[in-house]
Amino acid sequence: MTGRMVLQLALLLALAMPAGAAHDELAATLRGVAEENTRAYDAEDTDAVLRTMHTRSPEYDPTRAALAEQFRDSDLTVTLIDFKYMGHDDEFAAARVRMQVVGSPGSGFQDNVTDSILLFHREGGVWKLWSDDVLGVQFTGP
Amino acid sequence: MTKKGIGLTLCLSLSSACVSQTQWTPTVDTYGSSRAQFVTRDQQECRELAMQASGSTAGQTAQGAIGGGLLGAAAGAAIGAAAGSAGRGAAIGAAAGGIGGGAVRGTQSNAAFQRAFNQCMRNRGHTVLS
């Protein structure tokens, strides 16, 4: 799924966003998935990170491969600093998130905050990360 | 693997623009050319020059093609590793002019790279077809 498709789907989902308890419950569920992704990443727990991802996501294999290198060579702190539920249909749900990634001092890592739209998709009845589209990056130092 | 190595590796896996700038080579017609034996050498040198001319540092290519590849926290980690020495406080994408700005920058950077690469090869006496 291309970035443009992600954005279009996210906007459609946002327009279709229902109100009420179901909305709040789903938003909380999706937020939990995003939080678990960042928590697991922070703990460098590859299996736990992958459990937050849909196994048929086009980004699953590239991410799994990258995690091995990132965890081996970096010591990063990841924080979910904002989460805004946008909407859903029968298959997908969307949220806009901001994640902060900070490297260890002197590592040469460029600390940043990414602003992304995450798409979620059910797998086995469980909402998981399907894809994302990074809207922008704020480099924060060092 | 060093941080720079990580960044380059991730850049290659993440970024269509990055991949194309690393692998893309203009098509050169060597028929009747007295400089045919220099094509490979000139391509290597022109690639480096085109990277500089288009501002295609590892960080910028990563920034320019951040729309896909890695998911969740891993995306920000890859961007930070690839960006390396990008300027403090720099911002791209939404903060720089709207949704999709990062991808637009990548496309522009890629086109500038190809133009510079082609011009460099022509300046060295090669017939560039694309």
C-alpha cells in the first residue's frame, strides 16, 4: 500500500468516524497496540514488537530484518508522545501518532519525533499495525 | 556495523529514492565513442558529484523517502540512524509544508541527482540516452 493510499484511506476512515463508547473502546485498543509497540521496542524485545504487527503487512519482513540490526547496534529510547484516533471501517482503523526516538549520548544518532498515520488491521480478531505513513520528522538533537 | 553503516543499510532498505540514487545509472551509448573505456570510471565519479550537487546526503535521502518500509517505532529509529549529522532542529514533511512533504522532497532530490549525473557524463564526452 502506497503512502498516498494510506492517507486516502485514513481520511476516509476519519470521515466515517462514529461517536460513543464503541469509538472510545476501539481508540483505547489501538492506543494500546501503539504503546505496546513502543514499549517492546524500548525493551529491545523483537518478538513482542513483531506481535504488534500484522504478519501479512508489507512492512513486516523489512521491519523484522531492521530490528535485528537496530537492537544489535543501537541503544534507543522510544516514547509514544501523542495518539489521536481517526476512524475505522470493517477492515482498517487509522490513528495519527507522534513517536520520539532518542539515541544514547555520543552515539551519533539523530534524535527525532516522527509524525505518522498508522493503519491497523485485524489478524485473528486482534488489531495490529498494518502500515504507516510518516508525515513529517522533527529532528530534536543532539 | 557502524552507525553510518546502519544508516546506509537502512536507507537502502527503506528508501526508493535512496535505492535509485545508489543504483541508478544513466544509459550511455558507447557506439563509435573514443571515450568508451572511461564510462565506468566516469560513472563512479559523476555519481559522487551528482550526490553532492543534489544535496543527497544519506540523511536527506532517508528524509525524502520516509513514507514506507519500516513500521512503528522502527521507522523513527531508522530515520535517526540514517540522518546522522542532519542539522539540529531541522524539520521536514508536514512541518515543512504539508502532508507528503517528505516524499516530495525525495522525488525532487532524486530528479536533481539524475539531471546532475546526466550532465556530468555529457560533459565528459559521453552520449547519454536517459
